Amino acid sequence: APEVITLWSAPVGDPGAEALGDISAMTPGAAFSLLEIAAGAEDATGTSAEAYHLWYRIALPTGAEGWVQAAVPVDYDTGSDGRPSSVRFHFLPAVPN
């Protein structure tokens, strides 16, 4: 888990999206209620990991809620153009048993 995640009013790129604050001290296995999912267009034509668009609206234990980027481009692997070709998932939905 990353050390800090920014909580947004809407997914970045949406009108009115603004940073609400940071969620810090994230620990693996921390659980948040998933309220909504925003995913990119099915017919997207992007050619790098930067084209992935996956955001979750979550509720924090404090009662606050907001949007977090679930799939984040990372430059662990890059294409010939130098852009990221890998994504890291900061949040994964839990499936009840």
C-alpha cells in the first residue's frame, strides 16, 4: 500500500474535481466501503498505462467519503516512447466468502 493516497471530490479529469485531503498511514489489508466505481470508456484508444481510468468512491471510517484512483500508472515497465506500461492497483475489492 502507498504511504499516502489523495482523496478527491470527483475522479481527476471530471469537472469540479479537487483534492479533499490525503489518507495517510495506509496499511495492507485496510478496508473501506466501496460506494461507486468510475471506469474509462470501453472504446478508449490510449496506448499506454496512462489511458487506464479506474476510480473508486469510498467511505472512510471517519464518515468522510471521496474518490481514490484505484489503478495507477507506474514506470516500472515503459514502452519505447518512455511512457508507463504497467499499473499498480492501490485498492482491490474484497469478495465476501
